[in-house]
Amino acid sequence: MKLVWLRNDLRLADNPALRHACAGDEQVAALFIIPPTQWRQHKMAPIRQRFMLAQVDELGRELAALGIPLHLLRVETFAEVPAVLADLCREQGVTQLYANQAIEIDEQRRDHAVSAALAEQAVSCHWFNGCCVLPPGRVLTGSGEMFKVFTPFSRAWLKALDEEGFVIHRAPTPRGEPLPWQPLAERAWVDEALGELTVDPRWPVGEAEALRRLNIFLEQAVLDYGETRDFPAIAGTSVLSPYLAAGIISPRQCVAALQQRLGYRPQSKAQPGFVWLNELIWREFYRHLLVLIPTLSMNRPFKAETAALPWSWDPDAFAAWCEGRTGYPIVDAAMRCLNATGWMHNRLRMIVASFLTKDLHIHWRLGEDYFMSRLIDGDLAANNGGWQWAAGTGADAAPYFRVFNPTTQGQRFDPQGEFIRTWVTELADIPAAYVHQPHDWLRLKGRKDYPAPMVDHAVARVRAIEMFRSLEK
């Protein structure tokens, strides 16, 4: 028997491990392992856990309809996986294991331990690239090394893709009579481990839903993406990140659909569609970096010298940021949106990350962890890459003096304050002319229901730059 071990690749289509396992006539089964304690240690947001398990439920039904049983196993941590998986293989007569490669260091160590344990009972392991268009190690410099700077990586990635192309793997065909499937909600041990499994209706699961969102975006928004993507009050982004993070849709499917929509694959900013493609390349870049530099998975900065920065760990200031009580409307609206929905617009992620690190001078690791604990699309590579980019510690050719002004950012990207008034209810009735600097207007009205700015941005900016300049001495 062949066993397909599903992880962050919860789909039938373009799943290399599943497709290769289904080649031939041998019996195929699938597996998903639920590790509640490990998920908590990795700060996985409850909303993301529920989203993934809802997709596991959906995928289990779809696999059962194809005659492929999906086994569910519960462990507490990754350390238990090799023995538990070896027992399952022995019980089921498994001779070959198929899985798509993981890129995070804990997951890689787990997979190496699994390979060693299964080798002892003559079970062969087959690993595939299911998380990137081009696998880590494929996009190299002229000297054969992996890239550490995005722009040359992007050029080399486009060149490599033109040379190699890529294949979209078809979903498997039925392999036998349909099988029964017991929903996760009926399995007591799942509820005991993870609590209520209800899913936020804003985030329906399923490959069909992911493709629907992709197609709507390509038909209605991709051509204007470069102009609209930074405005949180506008539906200008694909909102596919939760589906990519869980592997409900693959980046290859996204690139293929873009190419089909345009009739070509854009190669430069001058061509429509390139700005969105470039975002997919950023996603690839951060994943490749995680493989190149495993310490990124261990709370270490990309720029080693920045480990000496005198970051603050002020719990009260951090709590104010988390709860949206900073006195800067665009920051507070973004954080309240995150806390309520489990998602945040990318421009807002940059604004609030800059505010935490450059205005409050709080360590980026606290922000990174908080995002992971709240985001439905929490992904280590993208989250770590984004936070270190904002903090000035990451893989970025620009120097450390990038400090977003939260007020001007709000004025530029939420000019009428629509997004702010949606989430900062204290400002729901404020005129647009005052929404980004509301404190004088509030004082005139005798109101004290919205906090004063917790820092002076101009002073905080100078302090942030001084912090980094001190490293040069």
C-alpha cells in the first residue's frame, strides 16, 4: 500500500505527492496528523486551526468519494510522529510513503526522523515540491548560491520559469468504490483536543471556493492591482492568502491562471498583471530563504548584527498595540480588524509592524508571534519575512531608515477614513478632515473616548534611527 501524508497541501489538484502515489494500481490511503500541543507551541491561531481542520473534513469526503481513505492521527508534538507513523505503516501494510516537502526547521527535522524510522521497516519515502512554483535550491546566482536579495532573485526566478516551465498535476481519478466518511465534528477526540470546530463564514473552505476567489480576482481586479492593492477599504486584493497557507490552492495554479487570463506571463512592471505575480515571487523568496537560513525559524534575525539592537519588551506598550489603543487611527483600526477577523490587509501589516518596531521600539519577535497567534493565513516564511523587512533586520537592500509615518500612511491609503471608521467605532462620526488626527476635534467636543497618541512619531523615528546607527560604531 502507498500512504500519502498530507500537511499544508490540503487539496486534490496540483498535489504532486498525491498524484505520484496514485500512479499505478496499488492501493492508496491518505493521512493527516493533528498535533494540538505542537500547534500551540508554534503559535498557530485558533482560527487557522479550525480553518485547516474544516478543509481536512472537506478533503476527507472528497478522498472517500474517490475510494481513498483518509486516516486521522492525534499526537501532541512532532517528537511522537515517527513512532506513530511507523505503527500505522506496519498495521496497514504500507510500503511507500509520499509527501510534499516542508521548509520549516522543526518540520524538516520531523521528516528526517520519519525517514529514518520508516527505513528500519523497509518503507521508502518519496518527497516532492508542493509549496513553491520552483523548489528551493533551483533559483541560483551565477556562482551557484541561493539568493539573499529579492530583486536579483525575482529576475532569476522569471528566467528559470521560462526555461523550465511547470506542470499542474491533475486531481486523481476514482480508485474504487466510494467509502464512508465520519465528519470531524462527530469525533469526540478532535473536539477534546481543539474545542469548537465551527468555521468563520467569511472563510469558507474548499478548492472550489479558492478557485472561485482566484477567478473573480483575475476577472475583476488583477489589471488594476498595482493601483488598488494598498487601499484597505477597496476590494483590490485576491484574499487568497489563507488558501495558499493551508495549501487549498497552489502557487502554480495561481501563476497558470494568471497566464491563461492574460494570454502571456508578465515579465516586468510595465506589463499588466506583473505586480501581483511579483507578490507570488516574494512568497517564493521568503520560502527559499527559510531553507537557506534555518536560523530564521529559530527567532534569529537575517542580519546577524541586528541581534544586538536594544529592543524594548514593554508589556503595557505591547498590549496597547495588540488591542488597538495606540492613539493612531490607522494602526488601531488595523489591529482591531485583525483581532475580530483573523486577517489584515498587507499595507496595514507593514504599517503596524513599522509602528511596533520603529515607533515603540518593541522587538519584532513579539509582533511576529502575535500575528501568528491571530492570523488565519499565518505562514512562518511570509510572516517572518514581512516582520524582519519592517523591522530593518531582514533580507532587504534598503537601509534601516525606512520608518512609516502612521498618520501620512493613513491619509494616503485610507483618505476618507472609511476603513478607520469601520473598526474604530469611537471615530465613526468624525468628519473625514479630522479622522487621521482626531484629537483636537475630540477635545472640542469634550470627548475622551479615544486615547491620545502614545508616542510622538517624530521623536520615535529619530530614536529608531539612532538604535541602528549605534550598530555601526
